[in-house]
Amino acid sequence: MNLRTRFALIAGVLVFILATVMSVGAYRIASSQLENQVQTSLEQRITRILNIMARPNFSWRDSFGPGPVNQAIMQTEVDAITQVVLPNGQVLGRREYPQLPIENADKALSFDGKRVHKSSTIIDGHTFRTMTVLANDGSLIQVAKDTQILIDARNGMRTWFPLFAALAVMVSAVIGWLFAGRVSKPIENLALTADDIAQTQDLERRITVSGKDEVARLSTSFNTMLSALQQSSDQQKQLVQDASHELRTPLTSLRANAELLQRDSLDDATKQAVLRDIAAEIDELTDLSSELTALASDQRLVEEPEEINLREACDDIATRASRRTGRTVSVTSTNPASVKVRPSQFDRAVGNLVDNALKFCPTPDNVEINIVGSRVEVIDHGQGIADADKHLVFDRFYRATATRALPGSGLGLAIVKQFADDHEAVVNVTDTPGGGATVVLTFVN
């Protein structure tokens, strides 16, 4: 079931429930009002007669004269009957109107007990609501009201309310269907575009955004996702191209050295030199492969962020670097902060900064790690980085002119930049006073 059909069905069901509740409520309220009107009419007739009986010099002989009793009992009545049963059994009422039956319950009314009896009776095929009251002189005052209007009204409501409810459901379903079509059309276009992009792999395609509603925001988010995917795809392609270019040099060197070893005229000293070159090339390929893997893998998917203390983490990195190289890597700190990072990715990033500092600072000078709050500075006293190269050193495979003769893949600082981007941090390069370079990694949050 598609969204449009579902929306129309839900609209129809909701209107059906609402119409049913309103119809039942209206039916009960109208029936109650009509019932109250009938009852009020009966009570008003009886009250009028009782008020006449309470007057001085009242006499039932006035019933057929010009007096008030005749007006109350003998008046022209359209849908009501009024009669009085005197204590002697005489019935007073209009002769052309049918006589109301006197039930046993009416005769059983007494001053000490029940003085009012309500019932229903059928006269000439019509149902009358009757009310009998025992007057103070022992007379029975009987009034009846034809309830055919009430019955007709109820029958009409039973007929018309369901019809109106059904009509409301159909109209709401049609309107819901048309409205859902307008709402779902952009979503359908979005789905078709997504399917087309998935088939054609055309990440440059974008969805036209119109309006400011939820669908427009969804389209905008989809376009943002496409931009991110296109950027990621472009970076992957660039990474493959750059990696292919970087791999070509060591592989060519390995092939040349391998062919050189095949010569029978090669002396032992040359063979040893060639083997050392091969070992160096293999080490370079190993480092390049490791760094490519670090760049290509998304640490956000394989490692959860943890809270670490910058001083403790940097102490571990400095200890490992000193043990591995025999050089001194010192750590100083001022109010070191704790930050939430992926520990392995942090070790790799700061470790690359320390390795770079050791590599480009061949003098015995110490490499320093200085921590100030949530800022980590890796300081060396080597040849430094030229101003023209500072904004490029974080690009993949970029090698400054002054360092191209040194071993390395040009990926170390790119890994640092990726770590910074993943953790909303900022990384930049400044000059060390007295010579050298300082790479600063600042955690914003």
C-alpha cells in the first residue's frame, strides 16, 4: 500500500469515527430534547389545571361553560388529549377525542403513596405518552401527548445521519487522496531520483528544492548527502590515483634491482647494496600501505569515542617514540584537559606528528609535546616549513621541495587532518621560535 492510498484510508477512517461519534451524540441529544419537550408539555397542562383547581369558588360544573376549566380541558388540541376523572367516576373531556384508558396503576394512586403515574398507550395507531396525577379532591387528571413527531424525528435521524456520515467519509477520502497526491508527489520524485542515481551512479545530479516544508528540507538533506557522497567518491578516486602514482616509483625501483640481481657478473658488494635498497623499498611500501589503510578506513565505524586525558595519552606516545628511536621526546603541560576521541586514531595522529618532528629534526635537539588546556603542540627545532608550503602540507601525498629527498609517503599529515576533521578539531602549522616547525592540534569542544 503506497503512501497516497494509506493517507486517504487514514483520512476516511478518522472522518468515519468522527462522524459516527457526532451522529450518535447528535441523535442522543436531539432525542433527549424531544423527550423533554413532550414531558414539559404534559407537566404544563397538569400544572395549569391544578392552578385552576386551587382558585376560590372552583367547581367542576364549569367544565362545559365559559370558565377557565373549560379553557384548560376543552380547548382545541392538535396532538394532545386532556381528561379528568372525577371521584364519582365521571370523565370530563372533549367528546370528539378518544377517551384515555384508566389503568389499574392510575386507580392505585393515593395521597399516602404514589400520586403520579407515567405510561404510554396506542390510540389510532399512534403512540401517546401519558401522565396521570391525583389531585387534592381525589380527581385524576390525565394528559397525553402524541409522540409521532418524536418517532418520525428519530427515524429520520437514523436514516440521514448514516448517509451524511458515509458521504463525509467518501468526500474526505477523495480530498485525502488528492491532498496526499500533492504531498507524496515530491517524495515519489525523490524516490525515483534516488533509484536513478543508484543505477547510473551519477552523484552530480541534484533535486530541485521548492518551498520550505518538511519535504523541501528532506530534499535539501538528500542533496547534502549527495554532495558528501560525491566528495567522498572524488577523494577515493584521487586517493587511488595518487596511491598508484606513489607506488609506481618503489615498484619500478624494486623491478630494476631485481633485474640487476639476475646478472651473473655482479660482485658481492654490489649485491649487498642492491639488497639493502630492496629492503628499504619494501619498508617504504609497508609504511605506504599502512598509511593508505589508515586513510581509507573510517575509524568512526570501527571505534567508539572515549574520554582520555591529553597528558596521559601524550606521555604514552612520547615514551614509545623515545624507546623506538633513542631520541628524547619531552612532554610539558598546563591544565591538560580531557577530550572525547577515538583513542587509536588519536595515537596515530599525534604519533605521526612526533615521527615527522623526529625525521625533520636530525639534530640531537629534543622534540617537545606541549599541552595547554585542550591544545596539543608538537615542536621541533629542524629546518621548518616554508610559508608557501604550510597550507599544502596536509594534502595527501604532498611533499615540500626541501623534503622530497627524505623518505616518506606524504600521508602522515593527511592522517592528522582527517583525525581533526572527524573530531571537529583544528590543526595548523606555525614557526618555532629560533627555527623549526610547531604543529598545533586544538580541540574545539
